[in-house]
Amino acid sequence: MFLDRDGTINREVHHLHRSEHMELLDGAARAIRHLNEAGVRVVVVTNQSTVARGLLTESGLDGIHAAMRAQLEAHGAYVDAIYACPHHPTEGVGAYRIECGCRKPRTGTLERAARDLNLDLGCAFMVGDKRSDLEAGRAAGCRTVLVRTGYGSAEETQLRTALHARSEQPTTPLADHVADNLLEAVQWILAQRP
């Protein structure tokens, strides 16, 4: 299970750069705990341009992730790994201003996690609140779920409006499922398992 971070696990804070602003969304810890109990590996894959923009150091990002892990652990949940892209192609500073392969919608973080953790991308799900999450998951061969938290409701509206304007249905939908939140997404995903 690949999960986006901001707007999926925690409250969306524009350019989150302080660990004290890390706040889990309602039901997120319970959702991740359900995955843990089902034996599903949970990997966070996140674009973190706050580093590229100079708002946060990589060690500061580690501090935010430590705060997230601590909050999850307080509810009996954990993530197996976190893969973060610190780059941005136009807003980055210094070495962080690059067109990289790890920034979603590219698949670098998912592919690296699959190699490191011996995961089968074809059996995986990618859950997120942005089109870039869905595009990365789809391109990596995962099934995808859009959550309506964070930017998800606006993304859903934009996707539906674009399809309606073209009067067409995609041959392959960008999202296999749309859920109100991470807990609902996890419940749907676990129901898909044989």
C-alpha cells in the first residue's frame, strides 16, 4: 500500500515545515492500523518541495516524519517506510532545483520502494488526494484510490469536468475508486483482497 502524506494521512498545511503542525486526519491512524493488522506493508511516498524551496532542511523533514510516526504509534499504527522527493523543477534552490524521476507523477519513489522492500507493484495500491498521486500509481502499475480529503474533492471535480467537457469516458479511469477518506479507502481495498 502506497500512501501520499499531506491531505491523505495528515491535514493539508500549505508547505508543512514545522513538526508541531503535523496533525493526523480523523481515522487515518485507524486505517493504517487496519492495514498493519492485515499484514499489508504501508509505504508513504510524498513530494516535499518545502526542502527544494528552502523552507525546510532534510533533517527538518525527518523531524516531521518522526512526529507523524509518533502520532501513529500512539494509536497502535506504523508505516514500514517513507520515501520523499525533496526536489522541484522550477521552484527549487541549488541542487534541489532539478527535473527528477522521483517527483510524482513520475514513478521513482514507488519503484525505489519496490526494489528496496521487494514489493510487487502490480499487486499494490496507491492512495492520494492529487492527480499526480494517481498518475504515478497508474504509471507504476498499481491500482489507485482518490481520497476526497486534502485537495481530493477539488481534484475529483476537475477530473469529472474535464471528462464531461470532452464528452468521453476514459478507457482506463485514473482512479479505480474514490473514497471520502483514508479509512474508507482502506476498507474498500481490504475488501478487494482474495
